Amino acid sequence: MARVICSRCHYPEKTCVCEHIETLECSTEIIILQHPDETQHAKGSARLVSLTLSKAQCVVGETADDF
């Protein structure tokens, strides 16, 4: 049986952190360039940063053409 995953934070429902995430208003736009291999890491820090900062965006790619 597959685990139920939270659609917002992408952690298993049992360890969902959404109730602890506070979005911070930020005047600076932040773009996180993430390697595709990193998207499968359990910690998901790039994803968490994009949930925390109002103007953060996570872009996945390997080369300059991907971005």
C-alpha cells in the first residue's frame, strides 16, 4: 500500500509540515536552481524554501538551456 503524500509539502501525510510553515513576505525575488537528482531527496529543502518565501520559485534543470 502506497503512503498518502501531502499535495502541498510533498511529505508523507504522517510527517506533513504544512501547519508549521509560515510564509514570509519578501521584496526580493528568489529563484532556486535545482538539479533533477535533488528533487527526489527526502529533505526537500528547496521545496520548503519555496513554500516559506513569498517570492521564491524552484526551477529544476541540469544545463543553462533548462533554465
